[in-house]
Amino acid sequence: MRPEILFSLFRPITVLKGVGKRTADLIGKIAGENVVDLLWHLPDGIIDRRYAPKIAAAQAGAIATMTVRVGRHLKPHNRRQPYKVLCDDDTGAMSLVFFHAHADYLAKALPEGEVRVVSGKIEKFGDEIQMTHPDHIGTAAEIEMLRKVEPVYGLTAGLSLKVLGKAITAALADVPAFPEWLDPTLLKREGWPAWDNAVRAAHGPAELADLEPTTPARRRLAYDELLSNQLALALIRRSMRRLKGVPLAGDGKIRQKVVAGLPFTLTGAQQAAIREIDADLGSDTRMLRLLQGDVGSGKTVVALMAMLSAVEVGGQAVLMAPTEILARQHLATLTNLLAPAGIQPLILTGRERGKPRDAVLGKLADGAARIAVGTHALFQDDVAYADLRVAVIDEQHRFGVHQRLALAGKGRAVDVLVTTATPIPRTLMLTAYGDMDVSRLTEKPAGRPPVKTVLISGDRLDEVVAAIGRAVADVARVYWICPLIEESETTDMAAAEARHDHLRSVFGDRAGLVHGRMKGADKDAAMAAFKDGGIDILVATTVVEVGVDVPEATVMVVEHAERFGLAQLHQLRGRIGRGSGQSTCLLVHGRNLGDNARARLRTMRETDDGFVIAERDLELRGAGELLGTRQSGLPEFRLADLLEHRDLLPTARDDAELILSRDPDLTAERGRNLRILLYLFELDAAVRNLRSG
Ligand code: ADP
Ligand code: MG
């Protein structure tokens, strides 16, 4: 149960004055639905209203707060003309300009002959000084109330700064004063304010410097978030360790059949990883192991061996993928691999509904199903397992601590293997995994020549299309990736559809399309056609990013490659070069590349080593260009910046360990306060892992 002191923060933002349903929906897009989400939406700029010149001295382009005498109102003669209000002071004259004005409102707000203060941007047309739609109009007394420096927030279409600013001010008006959960020595050493003061300070910059991640307020908030993350991870680990694992040792009979059916021999790295996994399974602590290996390094078959151990002792195993497409693909792969052993895997995703879903649930509950693949639908509350022993979480970076918590609660003593292709720099691994055991597949399966990567300017798209034509004539299969445009999935889709139309005009039905907005069945059909050669060119948004396996695909075109992060480009490129033929990746970029974008693309051309790319990614991000954490495979933090606050990570990890070693169930005074912290960051499930949660 969430502590009472948090209730006010977890009310929907519509409880705030001036926030209706429509505004709430818009705020929901950028911040979230609860009051607390507004607090986490920190300003990224300021408007300085301290500049208060006389009219004659006002600088064009500046934000100014001007005290003026209101003169005549010039009403427009038609709807296209603006409404103007003439004003002056003892140095000159200016006009206030309003389009689609409400005359009644303006008559009241700006009565002729009175003195008013207006604040907004100064514009100059020749000698004429204007202010269009002032941000604020008031009497001298009212304007005193105006904050002299206003924070500026990230917005979305339809949401004005004024409306959002008011909502945030309302949210800040009654933030609770929490009992301190941080160590007093740490607070003192760092000079950090109490939580409520930190929140207010973060939202109340007086100077640009107050927005820096290095301010005590921002560092405190970041640390709170990192500490909650480390505590939650440590609690999962502890609760898993507390529930003794049941030693699991298969007889190897099913594995043998599957291995005998493989068209290749396992690499040394794969065999080593399997040995490490077997040691975990055989011990009486639960496995919590990360299997890290570059795209194409062959993680699937290693994971399958772990799953088969469960089956060999009569238990069940699941493989959870981050997307529907990947789950289907895993189903196809596993169905093939398992055929020699006579095992039929089942699938459970959000798409299975009604009777088919009930049938799957029945088989999972009575144990008839031994192996299931799916999405997080596998771990919904109403899914029960007869004897779940091994869970593999594929491409983990799409799952957060939350999902991990849900999973930990499922089986009695489920052994967990997490696979990731994201070569996370060691320094940052902590945030995603805490102190997990790690196996690495360092060696790629033999006989795979590296992918040739070419940078090409978007001006030469015709040449790209011609080259694709030659490749297709020569049996190649081609991915054509259209970029993700953050703001809107619809524009994404439109760009991909337009490119698809264009390529169809050249290649006819040989070109197919897949994007995130398509219905599941249509997506499958497009992927299947590409896999079996029904189409040669697959235009796609980044839905193909992770895990999709079509060994015949040897060419990839990435449009606007400069818009992708390094980690994401690496993931994408890993879709080709999976067979023995030479593969080529064409990174098509815009004409005016920034230095950072150029460096990223050059890195892609120079190396295909995921770890080198990850380190380079971090350096380049250090150079100031912020790539979304989503692209780098790290968990998304609201307040912590993994680069800027990197130094706080080890501290948070040690802090969490020390806290739990002294007070494992968070029942002492500080422990109880830390429970509030966990709830504050919505890690409720972590608290449920406590003995007296
Ligand atoms: P990832 O690590 O990206 O998940 P996959 O498990 O999908 O990689 O494997 C990529 C491809 O390599 C698959 O087609 C798989 O059958 C093949 N593969 C896996 N192990 C080997 C091996 N030892 N030798 C040759 N090919 C292999
Ligand atoms: Mg994979």
C-alpha cells in the first residue's frame, strides 16, 4: 500500500486548478498523468523578465517587461487585420498587436488612459516598436507578483508554456515534506537540500546556471532516483536469493537431440556460456545471469539449452521477447530447433485473445505446455504456470526494473537468464542490471565476413535505388529503414509509406512494407514474405531493429542515418551479415552533417565491434549531443542523467547494499523513509518483496 503522505502526488493532474481533460491529455504526452509526473518535468530554459527598458531603449528580439500608458484602441476593419493598442511612455510610443482579438477582454485588460505593465517579446518594424500577444498584461501591482525569471519547459503541440507553467506551479504549491531518507552524512558532504526544497529549486531557476545537472538540487533529485533504482535491484536480487533455488540438472537427453539437429557446431564461447549457465542451474541459489553478445553472436541457441534443462526435469520454460514481431520470430526459430526433440512451443502475446488465449493458459497451468514464447503477456496476473523453472528474457533492454519485478514473483524458484545485444559500457551496467552475473559471447560464428559500410549523401538517392536494383537482380534481399521521427508515429508511417510507394513505382510488387502501426497479422505477413523471398525489398521503420533474423538479407539502406544513435545503428546493421555472403550497409545521410553526426557515421564505417561502438557512443554523447537513452539500451531515468551523474552511481549502489545489510526489510526509521522513496518512484513491487511489505 502506498503511504498516505504520497497520496496527493499520485492524484491525476486534473485535480489541479486550471487543468481540464484536454490539457491533461496533452501533459500526459510529455510528462505523465499524475501530479508527481509534473514535478519530474524539469525546466530546460528560462525567460528572464527582469529586463525592463523604456520604450526608446527597448532591444528588438528581447523579452522585456514594460511599464506603459495605454492609449487608443485601433479596432480592425476585417478579420485579417490585427487589433492594435497604442501605448507610450516618456521616451516614445509602441503598439500592442492582437490577432483574432476579443475586444471585450482587451477593453478591460487595457483601459485607455491607465498605466499597465506588459511583458513579451519586443519587435521592431522600421521605427515602429511592437509587442504581439504579450505573455502578461497587468497593473503595476499585479505584475509585481509575476516571477521575474520564468522557467521554460519542454512542450508539445497544443500545450502552451502558460498553461503548463500554471499546472506545475499548482503542483509545486503543496509538495509534501518527506521525512529524510538520505544518509545525513552524505547530505552534508554534498550540500544537498531536503527533497521538497530540491524540487522547488529545480523548478525555480534564477539564472541559466541553475538548470545545470551539477546544481545541488538536481543532483539530489538524481541521486534519489538512482538510489531507488539500486535499492529495487538489490531487493530483487535478495528476494531471489532468499527463495532458495531448486537445483536443476537435466539428463541432457533432449539437449542432445536438439544439438544433433543443428546445422552448425557451437562456438567455444557458446559452449562456455552454457557451462556457466549449467553451474547456476545446478546450484541451490536461483540463477540471475546476463548473457551478453553482439547481434548475431548466437544467443538464442544458448538460451534454448537453459530452457531444455527445465524441460528435462519435467518443468516449464518461457522466453519473453520485447515485441510481437520478435516473439513470432522466436516461435518460428524454436519450432524448427525443437522439432528433432518432438516439442511444440506455444505462443502468448497481447494478440492472443478469447478462446485461443484460454487454451494456451490452460496448457501453461496444467503443464501440458513445456515451452512458451511471448511478450510480457506471459507474466500478466492471470497467467499461471504448473512448474515454471527457467525464464529467458530476450533483448532485455526493452524491459525495466518493473517487468523484472513482476517476473520474480511468478514461479517458485524461477531461474532467470537475461540476454542482451547491447554492449553496455561497464560503468553503466549497474543501472540496468545491478550486480548480475555475466556471460559474454565474444566470438562470432565462423564464416561471416564483416559487413561493408558505405556513407552516401541523400542527394544521391537515385544511385542508391539503382544499386538496389542490381543487388535484387542478383538475389540479394534488402532492408530499407526509414527513420523514427520522435514526435509522431504517424509521420513515421507516412515517411515509410511514401518511400514504399516510390520503390513500388520502380520495383513493383517486389517491395513490401512493415511499420509499427500495422495490424499484427499484416506485420507477420510482410515479415514472412520477406523471409521466404516473396518480396525482396522490405521498407521498414525501426520495428525491425532487434532480433529479426533473415540470413538471406545482405543489403541494408538506412535513410537519414544521422538521426539514429550509434547503438541503434549497430543493432540495425546487425540484421544483415548473418549468412556467409558479403553484406553491404548504405548509410544515407542529409547534406549538412554536424560534427557529432559525422563522427557517429564514421565510427559505423570503421568498426563493427559492439563494445568499441558503445564506448564511442558514450564519448560522443559526452560531447554534448543527447541521444535518447532508449537508443543506448539503458533504463530511462526522469531525473538522473547517466552521463552527468555517473559519479553518483557507485555511491548509490554501495548505499543500497549497506542499507539492506543493516536493515534488510526496511523497518527501521530510515528504512521506513526509504519505502516512501521506492513508492515515489513507483517501485511498489520492490516493497512487496520485503518480508513485512
Ligand atoms: P543473436 O545473438 O543476435 O540473438 P541468433 O541467436 O539469432 O543471434 O543467431 C544468429 C544466427 O546465427 C542464427 O541464424 C543462428 O542459427 C546462427 N548461429 C548460431 N550459432 C551459430 C554457430 N555456432 N555457427 C553458425 N551459425 C550460428
Ligand atoms: Mg536474438
